[in-house]
Amino acid sequence: MAQSIVGLENVQPYTFSECSKTDYIESLRSGNGFCLLNKPNEVRDQGDQVEVRRSCGNRVIDDGEQCDCGSIEECPELDPCCDPITCRLTSEAQCASGPCCSDCKLLARGVVCRESTNECDLPEVCTGETGQCPQDVYKKNGNPCSNNAGYCYNGVCPALDLQCEQIWGYGGIAADKQCFEQFNSKGSLNGHCGTDTSGHYIKCEPENVHCGSLQCQKGSKQPMIIGIDHSRTIISIKGEEYECKSTTGKVEGSEMPGMGLVRDGTSCGDNLICVNQTCISLYPLIGNEKCPSNHNNNECSGNGVCTNMNKCYCNLGWSGPDCSIQQDIPTLPPTTSSTESAGKNSSDPKLGKKETPYDSKNSTLSTGTMVLILVGVVKGVFICFALMAVCYRYSSKIKVLEWVRSARLTL
């Protein structure tokens, strides 16, 4: 590099020399350009408050940043896809983080990034454009669930049997209506519709008895959830006995409502659900907005379901706002040569399935046949050794006789 910017000929240059460019790039790669490229903190006076705008390297993605992995020393381990100097993606990276990002590359469109948690929830898939998983969506309120025993409500299926099974384990189901009518109408510890401001139990109105205390039967003897009180009562009405099991108390961290009440959204009749221990119509909670439909006024063209965002969630093989565009379903490539050949044979219309019974019968031997063959081989070997021994003794005897005869002749 020249000692002066004007060079030996004292001429003002308008471009950098190749030597200067090389030194500059090497300096950036070694981390010496941090102060040059990093935007310094900005302090803005907002009246009595002072706002400090954070800069690259604080592990917070600020405006204009694609990523922020911290210092130069931390980035190779925390996020190798991020440039610690510019807080932008490296030249080779397509993404930095997220369920749809793997080794700095975007996962293919359609890869599931968030599984569904129940039949009212919907799985989310990668878009192929960002490393983040799309917003969590679920089926719109009012969709039938649990074999038409309940309705989807805010992403879950609060059917009575499912709630009882959650508390009483396998086999726990909702009690007969006699239990709801007998106990919830009394306003006692074992049956009520909540409490008033004074803490007294509220009696359920006849139309709301199925929205009060959760009455169950069968299942285990003790609740599966530790820390709640429970009771079990057998009532007899007109010669019929009914098992009524209920719980009281609130467990921290549990999704179950306090005092053993049924969950909001539980079905209490045809097109009726429980909300705040009151049986109301389902339709006001669905809303007037609808998902896109085709020319037959068929919502989502019958090829998807309507979500809580009033957008269609299309079934596999369909796309478009109303799920009316059919798509080819991609198939995964075979992983072994055998599956590859099998796939070729099955996809070729000229090749049919061919079976050769004779080959399949003779390709394997039964255990009994193999034992007989083994015994025969052993016997054959034994006979061969016996014959060899006899022949050896016979030949030895002949040699002895010949020796005796020759001895006599010499005498």
C-alpha cells in the first residue's frame, strides 16, 4: 500500500487499488470493521424521557435487522446464519431461526411446523418463504367434534365425556342427566352453578343444569388430578341406580375450571353451549362472517374447513382462498434400491404382478426336511469311515500272510 493517498505521481485517485481492496476485505473479515459498519446508539429526548435505540449485537432484532446473535464471539455458536457485524443474514443463508429453518436453509413448503393438539386444532405448515411458523389457527367455533357429542370452542373440544376422562382417567364418562338434575339444582357442594359475591353456591336453573358442576361416572376411584376434593354418590330414582361423581377445588396449572364446573363451550343441547354456567345459543358466538365459498355457496368448496380467522384451511391437494384449485400431491423419493425398483414396477402400466408358486415353494425347506437330510449325511459319513476301517484291516491281514509265507520259503 502506498504511503500517501496521492501516490508517487501526486495524482488524486478516484478508485481504490486492488491492494487496498484486498486489505479492506481482510480487515472486515477479521472483525475490524465492527465500528465502521455497526450503527451507534441513538439517544432521543422525548420530553422528560430519554429513549435509547439499541444497536446490532444486543440479541434483539431491531428495525432494519434480520437477525441479532450478539457479539462476534457468540454468533458462531448461537446463530451461524447471522452476520454479527451487519445483523443481516450471511450470503449463503436463507433464514436465521425458526421451526421452518434448518441449517440456514428454508424448509420446503408444506412441511408441518406445528402439530395439531386435538381435533379442533389445525396443524401449521411452512410456507417456504420464511423460517417462522405461521400463526396458530384452529377450526371455527361451532364445528362438530367428538363424534357430534360437542362443538369446537376456541380450539378445543369440550365434550362432557372428554372432560370426565381427563379427571377420572380411562373409562370415565359423563353421568346420566339424573345426576345433573338432582345435584346441580340444589346449589350445594356437590352440585351448583358457581358462587355469588358472598361465596354461597348458586342453584342452577332447570335450563342450566348441564352447565353447572361436572357430573361423571365410571373411570378410576380417585381423580387423576392430584389436589382436588371429590365425592361419589349413588342415587336411586324409580328403581334405577345412578353413579354421580363430582370434584371441587382449583388446581394451579390445570386447564379445568375451578370448583369442578363444566368448561365453557360444552354442549348443553342442539346448537346450545355453556358459557359462564349459562346455556345459550351457539350462533352468536360463531359470528356473521363466513369463509370464502364457490359458486354453489359451499364454504371452502367442500375441500377444507373454516378457521377462527375466517379463512379456509384447505385439505391436502387443494389450494386457493376457497380451496377450489386442485394441486398435485408430491411424493417422497424412495430411500432404497429395492423400493425404487418396486416403485418403478408399480408405476409402469405395462408390468403386472407376477407370481411363481413353484419357485416360492422350493425356495425354502421345512425344518423336518432339513433334519432328515442332516441325519442322512451323518449316516453316510459314518458308513464311509466303517468301510475304510474294514478295508484297512483286510489289507493288513494280507500283508501279514504274505510275510509268513515268504519266511517259510526261505527256511
